[in-house]
Amino acid sequence: MDIFEFVSQFRNHPVLFIGTGMSLRYLSNSYSWDGLLKKISFDLKGSNEFYLDIKSNHYVNGTYKYDTIATYLERKFNSTLVEDRNGKFKNINDQFYQLMENGINVSRFKLYIAEIFSKLEYRDTSEVTELKKVRKNISSIITTNYDCMLEEIFGFKQLIGNDILLSNPYGSLYKIHGSVNAPDKIIITQDDYEKFSQKYELIRAQLLSLFIHNPIIFIGYSIGDDNIKEILKTIFTYVDADSEAAEKVRSQFLLVEYDPGSSNVDVTEHDIDIEGLSTIRINRIKTDNYSAIYKSLAELQLPVSAMDIRKVQNVVKEIYEGGDIKVRITSDIDDLENSDKVLAIGSRNTITYSYQTAPELMKNYFSIIEEDNNRVLVLIDKLGIQSNQYFPIYAFAKIDPSMTKIEKLKNQQKAKLRGILEQTRTKIQEDNISIQDILDSEKYAQTYKQTIITCAILERKIPLEDVERYLKEIVNKCWKTTDYRKLLCAYDFMKYSGEEL
């Protein structure tokens, strides 16, 4: 069957298990395990032969032992920096001593790894745009990658080390090998892996529930990768291979294996041998057509969205934690008093539910667009958006042109923006101006600067990519303010309308 038919059979939100191959695909500053150690060796000694000498001494049973190579290289790297305090790696030494002053002992070697992956340098963002549309249907992500590409794309909560334990699975990003944001928790040396193995039983128990109840999709690994074999071994050690649960796991397990240049969309079965277990049959797709995979996941239709489940879990978590939250059980939502949080359970006859207000839709504007989330937009026709309210309709209309209020809201948005232009136009003399220029200027009153920025957007004096970046930076602080909504409406009109005011 093809990937669209395969994914359409899912009855729960998939878990993504993402490896280095994904970062290598999209980032120019990403490395395989071998490539990372080779880079650090070259940066340290200026020669590839230094690394090749180390590598030749850690060849066991036909395999290079990268954990022991990393162990040796860490010792060499740290000792070199001790001897050369103010040399090439002065900034790493500065970080090390500052952390030590604060009672934090982190290897210089791992501080340098964190620096290598600290910036995200994308090769091409076209496929990444498709990947963002998957967010609405993903339960959680598990990754062995150190970089923060997945945090930027999905916006999930990063969990490292002990934070993984007893966490809410929906909306979580499990970084089981550490992160650049916590260099001390990076797992790369032999000692790191031994300590991780000792603690892994608790983490294993947390993740096992995900693997049994959710579809699992491996992306960025090869068929022989130890991570895949370890996961399969974990599952089938606890689940009887002949049971109904085992068959469910097998039917929902998918390995996406990179095949350069291939546009294949067919999923086939593949047998894989696991040490200590019988042969296990898995589903595999070999392809270079990742867009098709992302599209199949984005189009998955489930009764409840992953976003809704994340909201419910957050409410339930607050209830568990106690405090001032009051819980009332009722069969009719009209019996409830005003409350910050409502979790309604009952029949459709007694409960009316809108899960985002107009301001919340504006707060989530960019996520809705990136996810192409037409399901949440059906609410717009149900919302009472008054004529004096700012509301950005143009991008939403492109996602769901079936909404009945589109023309009314477009006219409303244009009227509000025309009013701003008429009042503000003559106050901006510059032909090209940046948002920061306006914020720093003493020519405009502080309370008036956001309106000046709005007018500058409408007069095409500020690049829209700069506006988008600014809106994303301030959204969490300002999304409830009229100023933010003005800016968002101006951006939305200029980006998506193709009209003149």
C-alpha cells in the first residue's frame, strides 16, 4: 500500500522518533557521529590524520567504537585547552571557568559540541514548511539529536534526563541523548552511555506506553541502526510476540529510510533480526520523497486533535497539582459559573464547545498557517467578531475558503487598516525604515510607536519577513493588546490579500 493509505489507518496520534539523518537533510551545520568527532579533531589539531590515528585504535569486530573514540578525544581536547588557556578555544575556556565559578562542572569538550550545534543553518526550508503542517497530528517526538531544529519547527516542550519521567506525552520532545541547551547532559562518550544505560529503565517505562498505544515513525535512521533495534527489543521483551498487542505495534511501526533520488511512496514489509529475539517484521518506506510522508501525516483525520489533548492534559495536570483549582461535576454546562478552566464531559446535546476564541486564533496565527490547520478555522463562523475588532482573515481564508464570513471580515479588516493610514500616513517621512529604527526613535511618542510600525507596514516600508520575525518575538507578551492585533492585521493584509487599500 502507499504511504497515504498506510497513515490513514492510524487511530491515534503518531510518535516521531527522529535521528541524525533529519538534521543532515535540512541543516548545513549538522554532522553524523563520525563526522562530528572528525570535525572536532580537525579543529583541535588542524589535520584529519590525527582523527584517523585515533579511529584506527578503536576498531572492534569490524566496527568503529565511536563512544570510546569520543572518550579518548574528550580527554585530549580538555587537556589541550588546559595547556592553552587563551588560544583558539579561549571562549570555551571562558565558559568553562565561569560555570565552575558557579559550581557547575561541564566538560570543555561538551561545551564545544554545544557551540557547534548552537545555530541552525538551513539548506532549504521548502520541505520544512511541509513538515510544520504535521504538528497538529503528532503526539510527541523522541530524538537522539543535540540541536534544536525540532524545537523550532514543532514548538514542543523540550525534556531532557529526569524531566522525561512522569511527563505529559502530548506536546513533548524527548531528547534522550541530551541537548545543546544542557551540555552537561549530552551523551557521547563510553561513560555517558554506561550511565544512561543504568538510568534507562525508568525512561524506558515512560516511553514504552507511547510505543504500545501510538503509531511509531522512525525518520533519520537506517535499517541497521542500533536505536531501532533497541526500541524493538524493548517492546517485544515486554509484549508477547504472538499477542494482539504485538500485532498492533507491528502494523503501526514505520521506518522511513533515505533512498537518494527516489520518489517512491509505497510501504513494504521488511524482516529485521533482533539479538535475543526472533525475526520481527516491520513496515518500511525507502524514499527521498519526504514531502509525501509529511503530507500523509498532515492529512490524517482523527476524532480529536493532538492540540485538544494537550489542552486537556494541561487542565488535568493543574487539577492533580491541587492549589486553588475548584472542580465541579455537572451534566449541563449551563450550570457552571464563570471559570478560567472548564473540562466538559457529556453528550453533544448538553455541551457546546468552542476551543479557541478570536484572540486565541490571533495568538496562534502563525502556527495555524504553518500547520494548514483548517479544522480549527471552522470556529470563525461561530465567533461573534464585532465590526470594531481587529481580526486577520486573509491567510485563514486561503486555508479554508468555505467560511461564510470571509467577505464581511475582509471588508471589516480593510476598513480598520484604512483608518490607521488616514490618521498616520503623513507622520513617516523615510522611504525605508526598520522596526528597530522606529522603536529607538525619539521622534515618536512611546505609546504611538506600534501604530507607526503598522502604518509603515501598510506603506511597504518594512520587509514582511522582518515583520513576521517581530510578531513571533512579541506574541507571548502582547497577544492580548490592540497594538499587536493592528500589526498582525497589517501583516496579514500585505502578505496574503494581493489588494490595495
